[in-house]
Amino acid sequence: MEQEMAKPKLNNNKMREVKLEKVILNIGGTGEKLDKGFILLQKLSGKSPVRVKATKRIPTWSVRPGMEVGTKVTLRGADALEMLKKLLPAIDNTLKEKQIQNNFLSFGIHEYIEIPGMEYIREVGIMGLEITAVFTRPGKSVEKKKVKRGKTRRLVVTSQEIIDYLVTKFKTTVLMKRKKGQAETEDDSE
């Protein structure tokens, strides 16, 4: 009996599992770049993107409210999982630690032709895009409903849990930030 108590309990709770909620692809720009981004997201995702309008006035960038400043498409479920599998090899399955936050990760691709299986699109030219993947746990919808809404503090997916998810599902490498103490000891050893 004492030996059984000494073993750490495995967390097999279904409500603690981490799952991919959605993947958002976006491209910022105005005018011709916006039209090219719209075409690119349509070809890449197979879904119809939406245009994003500015809500604030930013005179330095000549942005005014109501002006179209970007385009985005949101993928959920199996489509999101397939898209993330398709996009991670474009950055060599490597992410920096600072790109992963609680509940989400974000990264950019400089040129869409780096994505495996994507051909050059003549009317688009060369352009990049940004990707955000949002993670959640079962039961998160309690926060979104109108009646008997609850607080879900325990349902936050930590950055370490996202790293573990990426390593097991996608064989992703995460480059950890070196701390000051580590950098000095490595320099001394050389």
C-alpha cells in the first residue's frame, strides 16, 4: 500500500486536456496589398476571409476610422489542426519562448512560398502573414454563455502546457530564453 501511495498520480482528467480552439491567419495592409492578402488567404485556407476596418484615427499612418486595414480568416476544429500542421514546417518547427503566451501562440511567415505545397501566385507576388493559434480546455464555454455565467480561472492554458502540446503533437522545438546566470556560466566554460 505504501508503494502505491509513493507513485505520483497521473492526471487523466478529461476536463484538464489542452485542445486547439482556433487558428487565425491575418495580413495587414491597405489598398493593393489588402487585395493581394485577401487572395492569398483565400487560396491558403480555402475559406472566405473578412476585411478588418480601423476603429481609431492614427494620423502618422494616415489611418482613419472605417478604413480597411487588413484581412483575416479564422479556422476551427479539424481545419485548424490541419492548417497548423501545414504552417509549422514553414518555420522549421521551431518557435521562440517569447512567441508562446498563456492561452495562445503567435508567429509570422515572411514569404508564403516557404509553406510546403504552396506554389507562387502571380497576382499576389511575395508577401508574408501572421498566424495565431488559440488553445483552450473543455468547459471554457461556461464563460461565454448568458445564463449562469461562471468564472473560469482554472481553465487558463499555461505557456508550459502549450509547449508540451506542441512537442508531443507536432514535434516542435522551442528555443528557451537564456537567463543571465546561464549565459555567464557558459562563457566561463569556453
